[in-house]
Amino acid sequence: MEDLPFRDRTEAGQCLSRKLAAYADRTDVIVLALPRGGVPVGYEVAKALRVPLDVFLVRKLGAPGQEELAMGAIAMGGVRVVNDEVVRLLHIEPQVIDSVAAKEAEELARRNRLYRGTRPQPDVKGNTVILVDDGLATGSSMRAAVAALRLQGPKRIMVAVPVAAVQTFRELSGEVDEVVCCYTPEPFFSVGFWYEDFSQTPDNEIREWLDRAARDPAPTA
């Protein structure tokens, strides 16, 4: 078997930044990373492009008894995206979705306070937003982020990931202005399969990435 594409999320972000070089030094561009894994990737992109970095919070709604399987996701702004196929196949009742969503909403609020502190929410109106994560499997979390962002009036929404499932890549390409990806391998297996180091990014490291990005000189979007 060939070597995996990425040693870690830092190397993945560097690969992605090369594909986004045309957006460097633009004052109408902001990188929004999906925690947790998207933050170190987004940091490398924002640093290379010399544009601002912030987080955009999304929480997966895990199916009962199969928490790794997304039956949907919620995002900032009260947006909820439901995977109708998963809900139908597993016969998940609406009240179960509501219960899981309420629990994840509490975690969303906690992380917002933890990661962003007193920093105001980024103003995306009229700007080009590059949404970054460490990969795309089903795309539920990313779709929730896209839906929430649209309510805030950005000029363009781009999705940028190091690796993605082919079907998800194609579907999202029809839902946003552009999808940028380094690899779309088949078979896909999982996002973590394509990283040598796919260890979880701790909360304190996310704060460090964001604080470091805030100190870096960059145009203001």
C-alpha cells in the first residue's frame, strides 16, 4: 500500500493552501474552520493566504446506539440539517432527534464560549468565506455550516478540505460556489484513514491556534 497522503493535519492544511493560492492577500476573504479537526488545517490555510481565521461551530447528531453515524447536525444560528435517509432506515422518531439536538446545542454554546471568549462573531456579510475541515465523509456537518452561513449573507461560500468521499464532493459542488480538495480517493473508508496521525485536537490547542492566528498580521475581512 502506498504511503498515506498526510502525516497530520498541519501537512494537510499546507497541501490545501497551495490549491487556494489565488485567494491570498484578499481583504474580502475569511477562513472559518470547523472544530475540532478543521482548526489546525484552517490555521495553515489562513497563514499561507494571509487572511483572518475564525471558527464556525457545528455539532454532529449521532444516531442512537451508533453515535459515529450522523443522523444530522446543528450549527451556529439555530440551523439543523437532518439526514433523511439515515432517519428513515433506522426508524428514528422526531422526539429522539429533538432530544439529541438539545444536548448538542448545550455543547455548541459551551464550545463557543471556550474557543471564542469575548471575541465578536466574524462579519461574513459580503465576503468570501472558505469553510475548512479535515475531511468530508457524509458531509452532514459541512451542510449545516453552509446553511447557517447563508443566513448571514456572504458573497461566496467555498468548502475546502484535504480529503473527501467522491459522492459527497460531487453533491457539495452543486450546493456551494466551489469545493476545493486535495484527494478524493476510492474507496474512501473514512477521513481518519488518510492520516498517519489523526489524534483528537484538544480544546486548549484550538485556543492556541486561534490566539496565534489573531496575532498574525492579516488583512481584515
